[in-house]
Amino acid sequence: MFASLSERLQAAFATVRRETRLTPESVETALREIRMALLEADVNFKVVRAFIDRVRDRAVDREVLESLTPTEQVVAIVRDELCALLGDGPVGLTESRQRPQIVLLLGLQGAGKTTTTVKLARWLTTQGRHPLVVSTDVRRPAAIEQLSVLAGEAGIRVHDPADERSVIARAEGAVEMAGSMGFDVVLVDTAGRLHIDADLMGELEALKSAVGPSDLLYVADAMTGQDAIKSAGEFNRRLGINGVVLTKMDGDARGGAALSVVSVVGVPVTFVGDGERLDDLQPFHADRLVSRMLGMGDVLSLVEKAEQVVSREDATRFEQKIRRNDFTLQDMRDQLTSVKRMGPLDRLVDLIPGMGQMASQMPGEVNPKALVHTMAIIDSMTLRERLRYQVIDGSRRRRIASGSGTTVQDVNRLLKQFMEMRRMLKTVGAASRSRKKKGGRRRAIRSRPGLPGA
């Protein structure tokens, strides 16, 4: 979503870095580029004006202009102000002793409330919580059934009393069921409309009074830009929302909604939906988003994604294979499967510092389909060939290429990459064994009687 904005911001910083000496004039030139980038990204013009004024006041300070690294300080100032613009509110749901904790998901029709309800329930299960979901959208055809189907795919329990058409009764029944069966969170998928009307607000106000939620999350479609901000402001005025969930953040919208919502509405972004899978809902971290926008990567998010798909036992087993120099094509396939589960390859590249800019300069190098082709080639091998790549001769390569729908050249290229990977991992394993032996010798020496450290 922020690809165009990120490119414009990095271009502005490149202009500043080319200056031999930072001056108020060069700062103003960079700010002009940043202002245009934010306005073209559909950020609210009042927000942009205040943002530029704050950056200017800090950037033209004498201590910055006369420092040894003025350009780096300007980048740091822009980064800090962008983080402030996006807010530093609490991540995730409100800390509450209420059990069950009740969360209302609000918003207009088509924003993705039902899908977000199940995604949020799925995320809560990864946090050790036990959610129950219920739909109170009794007007939209098949809304209740949609929630049941999605929740079934995610393994989430649904409260769905037969023939109950009362909004209040459905929500209160879910709260009662959660209390008696040990569910600690109730997620209520509320009804939406194509526009804000008195009936919708009256129904939501009655629902809020009946169940006493700890969180009211407004689900906004990030593709609608400033319209999403206006609707969130009206919901906040009438109901008092305490968080915004931005959906479809993986789309090609300009991103102005995310950058404007905190300043305009006065509530933080708490979650973002960045894909169609039920696992594609993440807590919103302003500093991580800004880091990606400025081309600095997001190592923390990358580590968290890896921890979600790779168990500690698998990581330990893989480490042992590297130390023994026992890396096989089957291991390579297992690692590629883990990478695939972490999400689209082109989005993972943005999380690695410096890789996003390199990928934009070499668009053909980051090809998500290459991962599929590689796995297809390995899948066309026998178990013996995966475990002992040395047996793959010319006739076997032709058979593997035919079975995977690729060419012999593709198979040769994969085997060459695999052997290069083995060589690199062998070096890593040897270095690891060497450090381990040195550490053991040092401990043995220190443990001798009469020596320092004994």
C-alpha cells in the first residue's frame, strides 16, 4: 500500500544526502517533496500542514544544521514525527479484568467486519485466549451463516441460537454461554449499513448498553481513504470507539487513512488486515510501519512471523543438521514450506533492511512463482534423490524436469543453488563447532585449581 509513498520519501532523503552542507534552503526543498508525497497519498491536508511545520521547526535548529551528521538527523526527525503521527497507543485489545471480555466490531457494510471478527479470534488463540464469536447482523442475508463458515475454517466456536432474531438477545446469550463454558473473550460482529443512519446508531447504542463492552473497534476499509476517516469520526462521536482496524492494507490504496486517523479521529489504529488469509491480521506497530516506509526494514515483524511457523524443536533439529553438514534437498523443501507459510515473498522482502530498495531495482529477481517451481522440482524427486543428491544423473534430471513441468536447465540451476547453499551452511556449521570447542577449552582452563576465574 505504501510503496509509492515510500519511494517518494526515500527520493526526498536522497536529495538531502547529496548536499555537501545542510542549509535551511535544502531542508525546505526536501520538505516540499515530502509534503507532495503525503498529499498524493491522500493524507488529510491539515494533518500534512501540521506535520511539515513540526519537522521544519526541528530540522532547521542550529544544533542539527551544525552537527556532524545533519542529514541522518533530518531522517531521524521525519521518522519520529511519522511515528507520532501514527500514534503510540496500546497494541491489541484493552487490558481488562472483565471476564468474559466483550469486544464490539463496528463499521459500515462491506468494510470486512465479519472476516475481521474471525481473524481477531484467530489472533487471540495465538495469545492463549479462548474466544467465542457471535453475529448480531440479522438483516443482511447470510451474514450469520458467513460468520459460522469462516469460524469453522478457523476452528473458532460460534454462538448461533436457532431462530433468534433479536440483536440484544443474541449478544447476551453469547455472553452467558461464554461465562458458563469458560470462554474469556466474546467478539460481537455487529450489523452495518451502506451509510450512517439513525436506526444503525440506535441499535448499536442499545447493544453497547446491554453488554458493556471493554472495546469498541471500528473496522475501516483502507481502500476508501478519507471517507473511512469521516465515518470513524461519526462513530466515535456517537459511541466512543477506542480503536480502529484498517482492512485491505495489502491493496493498492494510497494509505492516507492510516496516516490521518489518529490526528483526525483521535483514536489509535489497533490492528491491520494485510491479506486474505485468516492469519493475516496483525497488531499495529507505528514504529515498524514507519521503518518499512523509510526502507529500513522490519526485523521484529520478520522474527515474529518466523516464530509463528517454525517450532523450537524444528529449529533445534535444523541447527543440528547444519553442524553435521547433513543438509538435504528434503530439508531445503521444508525450509521453503516455512517461508511460504510466512506470507507472500514480495512482502517478506520489505521486512529485511535494504532488501526492499534492492528488489525495486531488480524487479525480476523477486519472483513469487520461483518458489512454487522450486518446490515442484523437489516434489518430483524420489525420497532417495532428496536425501542423496549425488545420485541425480542426466536421466534422472530429465525425468524430474518432465514430472515438474520444467526444463533440465531449471533442474540444473536448482541443484547448483542447493550445492552453493550446502557450501555456505558447511562454513557456518564449522564456525559454530569451532566456537563451541573454544568455549569448552576456556571453561576447562578456568576450572583448574589455582588459576584466575577458578
